Amino acid sequence: MGYYDQDDQNRYKPSKGKKSGIFFSSLAGAIIGALLIIISVPALSEYGLLPYQVEPANNQGTDQTENDSAQEEEGTNEAVEASRNVSLSVFSEITQAVDKTGEAVVGITNIQSAGSFWSENPGEAGTGSGVIYERQGDKAYVVTNHHVVDGAEEIEVSLSDGTKIPAELLGSDIWTDLAVLEIPAEHVKITAEFGNSDNLKPGEPVIAIGNPLGLTFSGSVTQGIISGVERAIPVDINQDGIADWQAEVLQTDAAINPGNSGGALINIDGKVIGINSMKIAQQAVEGIGLSIPINYARPIIEDLQQFGEVKRPYMGVDLRAVNEIPGHYQQELNLPEDINYGVILRQVQPDSPAERAGLQEMDVIVEMDGDTIKDVIDLRKHLYNKKKIGEELSIKFYRNGTIEETTMTLGGETL
């Protein structure tokens, strides 16, 4: 295509003088374009803007590229493998603690007379949990709650591997809600180790192991913290609406549900620091589980295993707190106006420590060994927690409005 000079006089007339200009202009454009390509390719490659990668057309370059790709793929595989190893090898202090004690936590089935052959669970009155804490020869021993085995005609223990074996009830204590069972040691592989509950602090991590809602969820593990220590929970033993005892318990927010009773509360070392006992079940309450401190439970467990009962000092009296009787009956006691507390002796058993100490019906005990006694719970706690069989107990009491004192030698039967 030619170049046309478009002046008025020589319109559309070819211009011979400018043909050489066209050649030099094209040559210059080609040179500049080549230079731009040479300059631009490295820069574009550096910033990843090229649509494809130019590879060297020689074996050495090709081998190097293949080696780089292989190394990159190998590195990727190692990273994936490392990721898999992490996900498959999660192992923490919690898993170590559970591995140490988990198999020692068993299921307890309370079997009573069945009402019908066609019952869904004939004879099964309830289920709970227990902890195998000792093995001696061909026998092993399990601690659980009194209310788990209460009224049982037969007791069956379910081990962690599903094996079910019969158990014998050695002893049970209603006051502390503890019981001890004996089982054959043939299938027992692990026993739990008791820790020290006296050193626990609020905020310390703990783990509850048990069988919530029955054996279907056997070996369930829940985690929480110690929410409080030395909690005192009133307990109505005879269901008459009046508290007979105060259970000394640990408070935890680890989930404890029906069926967890008698199971283990363990610390991060896998040691049992409590026997799970109850929870506060109210609509407005969440995360308040209660466990019997193991240091408090240990002497009870030892007595139940050895004697079948708890050896406690006794007085031989029937008791009622002053603040539990109507006001007009309190007036008949002739107590001073500032004395509105104490424990009334409703009955004194013949030839009991109380009778031998000179105590009589309607006497009002207000002090023991210098400790003020406000109600029946105070009296029992002083007697059971601070005194032993055969020890002497100093008592201050009111009789017909007059303060008197006596000393009693404690016996070894029931209160």
C-alpha cells in the first residue's frame, strides 16, 4: 500500500520521495519492538504475568525442572503426612489421665425382684457407677454410692470391656452415701489410685468418668474444674423434710448426670480425688455437680471393707433440735431467753453411754468439748468427725432451766 500526499493540487498522486521513509520507519519499529520484548519478558516472568512458562529446550534444563517438581511434590507429601500424624496422635494430660484410670471405672446394676417376665429390663431397679480401687489375691474391691445399691437383692458389675460379673455388698453407709462391693479379680486389669483431696484449689482441672443414663454411655468422660471445696449440703436421710446430716462435698462444673453416681472424679494426674455423688437438678441451675472428697471417704471405705459397717462413737439417744419444735413447746423447756438453740434428748436408751453419764429425757445439750451445738447436725458432725470410740466427751446441757455439765465415755454402736 502506497503513501498518498493529500494536498489540493495533486490529490491522489503517488509521492515517490517518501518510499524510503516508509522502509526506515518499519525497520526502526521492528528494532524497538524487539528491544521491548527482551526487556519485558524477565520482568513479566518475575511478577507472574506471563500466560505460560518458557522452558529450556535441552535435556539439562528439563531434568532440573523435573527435579524441582519432584522435590516440591515430596515436600507437599511430607507436609500432608505431618498433618495426618498430628491429627492421629493427639495425646494430652487429659488423655493420659483417662488412660490411667478409665478402665477402673465400672457400671453397677441394682437388681431387685422383677414385676413381670416381659419387662424391658427384668429386675433392673437402677444403674450407677463404681471405682475399682484395690485388688487382693483373687478378690477386688469397688467403691460406689449407698443410693446406687440401696435395696438391691443382687448386684452386677459391668467392666470396661463389657464383661458382667456378680458382686457382693460388703457394707453400706447411709450417712456418707458410700458402699463397698467385692468382685472376683479374674478380669480386673487396672485399679484406681487415690489422690489427696485436701490440696485441691478452686479452678483446678478435673475429669469425671462414669456411666450417665445407664450402660449405653459407659465410660463417658467429661471435663471441668473444681468450683468449690468444703461445701456443706443438707441431707434428709429419713425423708421427713428435716435435714439429718450435712454432706461435705466438692463442687465441680464437670457434667454429672444420673448414672454417674459412684463414678470417679480424677485430677490431671489420673488420681481419684472424689466419688461423684449428686448434682443440683433445678431448672434455673446448671453445672453444679457434687463429689465426696476422697480423703473424707477413705476411712469410711476402709471400715466398710473390713467390718461391713462404719465404726462410729455413739451416745444412745434420740435427738431433736430446739429450733425444730413449736414455740410453745420451747417454753416448757424453761431455757433462758438468750438460748434458742441446742439439741433436745427425746429418749435415752437404757444402759447407754448417755444414761451412764447421767443424761435424761428433755435435757438440752448446748455444748460439746467447748464447741457450741446449735442443732442435730452440729452434734453429729462433732461426734463423727472429731471423736473416736472409747474417748471421753464433755457436755454442757440445760435441765429445767439450769446449766449442768457431765462427761461421757463414748460407745461403739449406733447413735
